Amino acid sequence: MVTYSEELSSGAPSRTPTLAGMEDLLAAFAAIADDLGLDTVLERVISAACRLVDARYGAVGVIGPNRTLGHFTTVGLQDDEIRRIGQFPTGHGILGLLISEPHSLRLPDLREHPLAHGYPEGHPPMRSFLGVPIRIHDRVFGNLYLTDKNGGAEFSADDERLVIALASAAGVAIENSRLFDEASRRTRWLEGGLNAVRELLNQHDESHHDLDILATHALNASQSIFAAVLRDFGDRRGVGCEAVDGVEIETLLDRSSLDPSLRDKLPSTLSPVVLDAAELSRVLPDAPEGMIGTALCSRLPRDGDRRFLVVGRSSGGSPFSDIDHEMMTTFASHVSLALELLRVHRQREQEAVFGDRDRIARDLHDLVIQRLFAAGLSVQSLRKYTPEGEALNRISAVTTELDETIRELRDTIYSLRRVPQVTPTFTSTIFSLVADAFDGHDLAPVLQLSGPLDAALDDERADHVRAVLLEGLSNALRHADAQTITVTLRAIGDHFELRIADDGRGFENPGRSSGMSNMKRRAELCDGTITITSEPNGGTEVHLRIPLAPMGASPGGR
């Protein structure tokens, strides 16, 4: 027999439960209101309902946007039973009936219902059934399911009334939990943005890259397992990854390359977009399958629409909510403003340094050189008063020394004034070098950068790295006949790495090939090592490794 509580759903008066039932109901109210975490609230609702009507099994199914059960929490099943059952129900059969007709449902034996589909393999047998919708305002949040009343009896009308009352209280507790969760999410995002801004504006260690700071705080603020900063380098160079933090970073940086068509999925407005599993595979093609289930991508404003922040959560993690969308936009706006302020601050510091250089150059030219020149003339004028040979030789030596000093000062002045007002960074020169090398070729480069590259190398080592990169790219483009050439530069810990890998024809005896000796000489000048591996039809890889200790310093220091 199927019994719907028509009088309860229509608001008609009903019988009052027993005094003992009321006491149990009040105890259940207190239990579910004791915690604000949604998962905890759901478990306590189920446990309280089972105790209230003496049910062996209980569950709450949360209705998703497609009118199926998107989340299913159970009480009463053992871990081995859950493993044997496998996938939880999604809302068909009797469970789906409560979704399509949200009224309480009481069955003496659910197996006899026309919509019963039977039990999956490993599922424990269940007979009596009581289902009640959980409402939040005018919306059905989900359904509370209870089965197998202890002792073999069926659920009574009083049991149904008690569970309906409990479901009403559960709706209030779930709504409070939702509001608390939203407030917590907002707080995490705001604190993450403020902490990122504080660290960016107060940092004194140039080895800590600005974008690495951004990725780390975005990872924590979004409660994700992966965060990355992508940059769109234009039609010729595509999209690259500039910073990354989270799970399996080393593997992802070493192996991943970005699909050029990813540019079509990057947001064109300030509103974040969701990247599904298929689109994520283009960001992280070699990441373990199922590691990241969904991601949120936001444009970083005030950056010429070139950089994008991506955060990803695991397959079993909670999806990104509207609050995450809203707060990620705020986070991106705050950190972008901090990056812009930091850029302006550094530019002003650089301009102040250049101003001091100009002032010093003027003082040297207008004051020091003129005085030295006047002193030289005065010394030369002593010749007519000094007939002795030794004295004349001394006068000639002094004037020669003064002339040499004046020439060196002029060279110094020229060096001070020829420094450009905007000094290109190491990474910007790398981008230009790679773009120029591939200009005129149909092949598109894959360029991966990681770590504080601009602060890692001094000018001398940077020149050697660029020379090795240019030689390696030239050899690959001229001889390899490759479909893909990947350039990876990383500054991690105590070393710097450059890798140039192609999937071309390869060759034997790589150490004897043209240009290799020049690259090895460059590596030696950097106190580094270079390894060149290749085999016929197996591609070629050039691996340069440079220690980041100062060149010439002894291992133990002084």
C-alpha cells in the first residue's frame, strides 16, 4: 500500500505526535543545529532521522540542476557494503518519484512498488520505506530517505509526521549552513587577495617571482589543488604557462604543452569561465586522468588582456559556485592592481637610478674633467721653467696620466648615458629571440618558463644561455625536420635549466655535430654542464644545467 500525506502537504491539521516523539524530535533539532558545515549537517540530519523513527538505513539525496541526484550521503551502510554497491543512485525509480512529485511517501515494502528497479549487486535487502522532501523556502533542496524500520514493522503515520517536522528544521539548518559556507568562501577569497597584495607590495626578495606569489595565494583562496597563470603571447606564439602551483607541479611543467586553440576558450570579459575536463586536457595534456575535474579561468585586468588565472579542483571536489565566480573576479582585480602598482614603483625606482646616473655624468663632465684638463695645462706650463731632463720626464708622465684619466672618465660618462630608460628583462629577450628564430618557419614554438628567471642569472650567464638557446634552435630548425620544438627554461632551487627538445630525425654521435663544441664552451664558462642526447628518428634534446651560486665562488665560500 502506498500512502501519501495529502493532509500534511496541503497544510491541513494533523494529529500531534506522542510526548516521547516530541522529546526525540527536540533532541534531533539540537543535534542538527550544532554544526554549520553542510556535509556535517546532512550526516546529522540522517542520523537524527534514523534515531527518531528507529530506521536502520538513511540517506539524503541533493537534487542537482538537471533534476537528478547530484550528491548522495548515507548512514547505516558499512564501508565494504558501499564498495560493493559501487555508484550511488542518481534519481530513478522510487527515488526519482520524490523528485518529480515532492510529497512524503510511505511504503510497507518498496520492492512491491511498480517503479522499483530491484537492488544492485551487493546492495543489502530493504523493505519498509519513508521518503520526505527537504525544502528551503519554496525550493526542494533534496529528499530524506529512510528504510528498514527495526523489528520488521512498517513506518507509521506518526513516524511520517516526525520526519516531516525534522525535514523542516533540516531545511533551516541547511540554509544556515549554505549562508555560512558562502560567507566563509568570501572571507577566504578576500583574505587570499589581501595576503597576495601585501606580499607583492612588501616583498624584498627579488628571487620570489611575482606571478608565483599570485598562483600560491589563488590556490589557497580557492581551495583548489592546482593554480596557474597563463599568458597569451599572440598569434605567433600562442598561450604559455608563466607560473604554477599545486599538485604534481614538476611533472606538469616538464611534460605539458599548451594547445594553441586554447585561446578560443580564454575569457574575453572580466567574468570567469568554467573549463571542463576536455578543455583542461589542453592545458595539462599529460596530467593523470581524472586528477582535475573542473577549473575556473579569469582574466587579469590591467594587463593588456594578456594574462589569465586558472584554478582547478579534483574530480571528487565541490564544483565552483556563483560565489567563487564573483570572488575570483574580485581577487583578480586586487592582485592585478597590486602588480600594476609594483610595476610603476619599480619603474620609478629605475628612473630615479637613471636620474642619478645622468647627474653623476653631468658632474663628471662639467666639473671633474674640466678641472683635470686645467690641471694638465698648468703642469705643462711648467716646462719652460724646468730645463732639467728628469723634471721634464716627470712632467710628461703626469700629463700623460692626466690625459688617460680624462679618456677613462669620458668612457665612463658615455656608459652612464647610454643605458636605456627601460632595460629589457631576460625573459623578454628570450621571447624575442625565439620569435625571431622561428620567423619564416611554419613550425610554431612551444615555450615554457618557470621560476624567478629574471632574477636568477647575471648578465654574463644570461648572454651564454641566449647563445646556447640560439645555437640549439638554429640546429633544430635547419637539420631536425621536426614537427614540434619545445623550449623549457626553469629556475628552481639552486640551479637553472634550459631544455631544447625536438621530435625530429635525430643523428648519431651528437658530440661531433657542428655547433656542439660552442655550446659546451658556453656551459663551461657558466660553471655548468650540457648534455646532448639524440638517436636516429628519435629526436634530440639539449639540456643545459647551471648552478645558481655566483661564478668563481668556491664551494665552501670565504
